[in-house]
Amino acid sequence: MKFKAVLFDLDGTLLDTLEDLADSTNAVLSAHGFPGHPVARYRTMVGDGAETLLRRALPPALGKDPDAVRRFTQEMRAEYDKRWNLKTKPYAGVPEALERIGTLGVKRAVLSNKPDSFVGKILRYYLPGVAFDAAFGQKPGAPVKPDPAGALEICMLLGVQPNEFLYLGDTNTDMRTAHAAGMFPVGALWGFRTEEELLQSGAAAIVKNPLDILQLLEGTQDPEH
């Protein structure tokens, strides 16, 4: 077997968090008299950390003000603390795929741009039967994806070389992270972004269903371009 581990993105890959993220951000915008955005618009706004989300969601002048972005980001996180488990759910096929990957003896890890302290909490809530070998989020003072630092730290922790990792994500940020870390980038079509974006940002394979990952791991399916 070529791959010894799979590194998963979280939002848009394992869990459909879009509505809770959108509702939390819109609640902050509404509280300050700013127009909100349709949920579908958030597909292109999330994925790069909360501060980047707020820079994109706020009116342009405020989105360019670092102090304002930090303040509104804190408010959004407070709103998200109230909503993170209202509409979020695992994507169909994810629990089954994770279970089957475990039976292959392949290590399972998660790397997210959510705060590190929150990643374990949300995984335990939505995927309680999965024993991930590592689960990292954004740590204070550490760079976010697409910087490969977190991915490479997981490599060291698990004792697996980067080229033995399959990286599954749904955005250009994930594909760029995989390339920067030297991992095999696979795009998830059920997530927040388009096939075109994933291919343009370097996806070496595209999967339409979480269970399709098994075919790549077992070597029974060639990469789809």
C-alpha cells in the first residue's frame, strides 16, 4: 500500500459546517447594522481561518482595518460557540469511510484552520467512534494553512513521511497545503468549492464520495483528473 496515513481537512471535508458558520457571521453583521450574505456565498469565504472570513464578510473599509477585523472575529467566535452544533453534520459516507480506513491500518489525522482547542471538541461530538491519531487546529502564534507547518508536525508525530500521506480537502488552500508539505493532494467534490478550483490548485485526484478514498488507498482506482 502506497499510503500509510490520510490527513483530512475538517470543514467542508469531514463536516458540513457551512450553515452554522454563515449564521454566526451574519448574526455579527446584523448586530452592527451591516447586511448579511446568503449561505451559498460563504462557500468561497470560509476555509482560511476566522479572521480571513471576517475580512471577506465585513464591508470593504472595515475588512481592511486589522483592529476591526480582530474585534469582529472575537464576536463571531462567541456567536459560533452558541451555534456550532445546530446545523452541522458529517457528510454522508464520512463515518463509514473513516471506519474502513482504520481497518486498513492506515493512520487518520485532521488539520484544520479552526482554533486548536475546538478541533477535538467538534470531532468528539460528531465522530465519537473515530480514534484519530492526531487532530490539530490553529495554534496561537502558529501559521495557518496553506503554510505546511501543521502538516509536517503531524508527519513527525506519527512517524510517517510526507510522501506517504494522502491529503483530502475541499479548497485551494488544502491543495496548496498538500503540495507545500509534499503530500498527495486529493480534492473532495462534496465540499465547499468547485472541481475547477481544486484542479487548478493542484489536485492530483478528485473524489466524488468519501468512500472513493478507499479505492485510492487500496490502489484499485487511478487518479481522476
